[in-house]
Amino acid sequence: MESHRQGRRLVTAPRSRQRGITFIGLMILAVLVGVVGLAGIKVVPMYVMDLKLSKALEGLSEELNGKEVSPQSIQNVLYKKFSVEDINLPKDSIKVAPSKNGFSVRIQYENRAPYMGDIWLMVVFDKTVEIRK
């Protein structure tokens, strides 16, 4: 043996000490990422619609605060904003009620998306804005 290599042997670690992910571990990780990713793909559009709805309600409040309005005129302005923002809600989810200082506009609805088979994802939204006289 060469003098500079004497006493130094290349030692390989036993197979049980090697680290890394196995194929089964990789498959389990891929399934978990897929399940969470699919849920995200289904839920994100629901929250985008909620952001559009919040923007429309804020605009409604800014536009009508301090003006003489009726429940019907509030709904008309709100439906115009919905058509601009491309929001489709059932009519029974919008409630305009008198309050101390004017009118209270409450939108309460649930949005569902099919997930897998008979499993559905459901998100419930409840927004309220005050229109002051």
C-alpha cells in the first residue's frame, strides 16, 4: 500500500444507517399533497367570490351612506354591483332590514363544491353592512 494511505480505510455505512425517503413514503407524501391541493383548487374560487362580494358591499356602503334610500333602491344598486363583479347569489340570501341609523344589508349564503365521490366542501359566508341615513 502507498504510505499516505496506510491506516485509512474507506468505510461504507451499513444499509440500515442510510437516510432518505422510500418509494412508499414518496407515494404517501404525493397522495397527501394531492388531497390538500385538490381541496385548495376547489375552495380558492369560493374565497375569490367572497372577496368580490366584500368589495361590492363596501362600494354599496360608500355610495349610499348619507342618502335617502329605500330597501328596493338598495337592492337595485346591489344587483348592479353584482352584475359588474359577476356575482350570482340566490335572492333569498340578501336581506335588507331597517336599523337604528338606516338600513342593515346582510348577505348570508353557503357555497358547495364537489370534492371526491360523495364528499363535498361547504363554505358558509355571512356579511353585514350598515347603510346610514
